[in-house]
Amino acid sequence: MRKMKQLFLFAILLFMVTLAACSSPEAEEVLDYHNDFVDNVIPKVEEIEELNTKVIAAQTEEEALEIQKNEITPLIHEVRDYVESQKPEMDVAKEYHEMRLGWATAWSEAVDLETEAFNGLMDGSLTDEEGEELLQQSGEKSQQTTEFGNKANEKWEEIKEEYDFEDVEEK
């Protein structure tokens, strides 16, 4: 009985070592990068979505602008700063990171331009034409945000398939 137990434990240990050996450094790094992104960024994105609801429900333009300037913009900058701070080493993680960085940077720039436009239009420091130009630039950055996000999501799907990663559903 004791030998059978030892043999069983040895077989489990051998399986775990084999499993660990099959995991490449590239796979580990890109999986860690993605999981850290999900853990650190997605909660902030969800909070920003909730704040956008507050902006829409604001009673005045001033109130909406204050929410954007004091609550939404700092969170978006936190997201951008977090993504910028990541320094992957392996090519697959670097490529995925560049897409996530493009997304975060474009999003931050879009919101900054929009805030500048609304602030300038409300305080009279911008003409209507200048405000419209900034809003157009913000819209272009928003489009880039969407494009980078889509490319990053597509890249993640390719990575999952290549390294045979599985999604784990939260309960």
C-alpha cells in the first residue's frame, strides 16, 4: 500500500513537472500580462462606465464637466499609466502590450481633448470653431481607441489559440 501511494505521488509529481516544462516563458509572460491587465484595468473601466452614467444624468453641463474632470479623467490616466508601466520582454507579450498601450493612450487623449473642448466652450476661452475642432480630434482619438481595443482583443484570441489558454469563468 505504501509503495502504491509513493508511486501515485511520484506520478502526480512527474505530471506536474511535465506540465510545467510544457509551459514556455513566452506563454507564461503573455498570460501574466493579460491576467494583470484584467485584474488592474477592467475594474477601472467598469467604474468609468458607471461614472459615464452619472455624466449623462447630470442636471447641468457644469456638473457633467466636473464629473469628467475630477473623476473620469483621473481614472483613465491611471489606466494609461498602469499600461505604460508594463515592460514585457518576450516578443508576443510586447506585441500585445503595444496594442493595449495604443488603446490606453488614445483613450486618454480623446478624453483630454473632449474635456478641453467643453471646458473652453463653457468658460468662453474657445470659439465655437475651436471647440468643434477639438471635439473632432477627440472623436478621431475615440475611433483609434476602438480600433486598438479591437486589434488587442483579436490578438488575445490568437494568443489563446496558439498557447491553448482557456477562459476561466468567474462565479
